[in-house]
Amino acid sequence: MNIQQKKKGGKMNAEATIGMASADKTTLDFGGYPIEVHSALPGTRINILPELVDPSDFHGDSRVDHVVRFGGAFEELIGKDNGQFGDWDPNALPRANIIVMEHHYPEAQILVGQINSLAERFIQDARTYDDKGACKEYFDLARRGYDLLRQHEKELGFSFHGTTPVSLERAGLVSTRLALGLGTDDSVVSEFRVVTKRTHLKGEPPTHLTATVSWREPDILADAIGGQEITVADFVNPASGASVAAFIAAARTRAIAPDIIHFRSIFATSQGVLFMRQVLDQMGINSTFYALGDCRELNEHYYLTGGKPVGDAGHALRHFLPKGYTQ
């Protein structure tokens, strides 16, 4: 599919802003949990800043198209994977279109270890995120990981060919290009960009997840996504899966959904993969998962832990966003 897009990567239109309470509210079923999607009225956008516990932690345009409140839908993913969503058997997973490279390839195991070791440096000293040398090392490891995934994609049945690349900004812009073997500033045919940000709202428990969604080009949403086969490349996807879930929930309020989602990532969590598989199946959306490495433990902030940290990949990779990119 080849979709001609306008103002690729440009700024959002400057519509009037409204508060979340003035937006349309839709309740959707999400794996047995009722979730709320607050959608901006035509000609407006929602100003999310007054709703946030820490507005200074929200980077980019604070005017959004949707606010997706998941409540406690993801709380069972916190902690160690104890089989609550199914068995994580490396030998059986490929039959379910779930492949983690480190289960089968020694070179993937080595790369996973190198990424985890480097991530420890970022976690121990946050100033490392401003060290371009360290971030370049992180980027180069990500490139090697995506090269390995691409090297084996045809034999494993995970080719990008014939799918629509969906990039979740920011880090997804870098990951999409690495996954395709492209340069950081290269254009991607038919790329569909979505701005997703995980946020925390006032008055909600710390373990409740909320995500905002903004469309770069809403006029082509139906053609790009509706009934299509899409590939979402991101460094960690899913951890919880909230970003993709928010993107799908927002699209569903417009009666739009893909037929198939292919997840391609450097890391994924076992519980995130199995949970998202169940939820997407209930929505009638097929899914495949193709990752370099896996983790079986999430902390209360939904970050990878248990000896397999990755730090804030998006913050490390921000130095390699396409030239001219604006949030």
C-alpha cells in the first residue's frame, strides 16, 4: 500500500483547546476491563497539562486528540511473570507466531547482555542520557539488534513487506528506520506516525495507566490503518503494551482498526506479549511478536527489571531522530 501523506512530521494544526471534561467520552471493553477514551470535539484539541500530576514531565505538544484512561487494566503485569496469562515456553512460542531471538541464537543472547549492561550505566547516572557517546553506543547496539532480526525475518515469517509501518513517536521513528535498515533521516514509504505519551493523572493510583494519542494526519487514518496489516517497531514493545493499546483504542472510537498487528522490538516482556495477544484476539485483531530479547519482570512503574533493564530507550535514542523533527 502506498499512501501519499502531506506535511510528514509537521506540527499539529492549531485548533482551539478544551479540557478533558468537555471532550466526548467513550467506554470500551479492554480485556474485560472498562476503559475510557476522551476524544476532542471536531475543531478542538484537549489540553492535558491541567490533568497531570507532573506537567513538567510531559514533553512536546500538550494539545492532544485523545486521552485513554486504562485504570488498573495493566496492574496484573507488575512484578514477576507467574504464568497468569499463559506459559512462556520458548519451544512452543514459535507455533503461536511469537519468536524471541535470544531463545534460539547465541549472538542475540550476547547483544541482549551488552544492552542490559549499558542500560545499567544510564540508570545509575541519568546524566548519561546527555552523553552523546554513550547514546551512540546504545544506538549502535539497537542497530545491530534490528539487523539480526531483519537477517532472519524471511525464514521466520516476519517480513515488513506488504505491511504499513506505524511509528509511535518519538523512539518509534528511530526504531522503524533501524528495523528497515535505513538511515536515521531516510523517508519511509507509507509510514504512519502517531504521537503517544504515557501520563499520570491527578487523583489516580500510581499503578493506573493513562496514555495520550495525537494523530499527525487524521485524514488518512482510515486508509492507513482500517482493515490493514501493520507493523509497529519500537525498542520495547510491549512492556505493558499501553502505547499500542491506546493507539488502537483511539482508532476504534472512529470505527477503525487494523486486521493484523506485527510487533517488532529489541525487547518485550513475556506478560506484556501474552496479555496483548489475549486482548487483541478479543477485539478480532490478529498479532505476531518478533523480538531480540525478553524480560519476565516489570516494576510498579512498568519498566523492565529483574536483571534485564533497558533504561529509558526513547530518551537515549532522541539524539538520532530524523532531521527537522518537531514534537
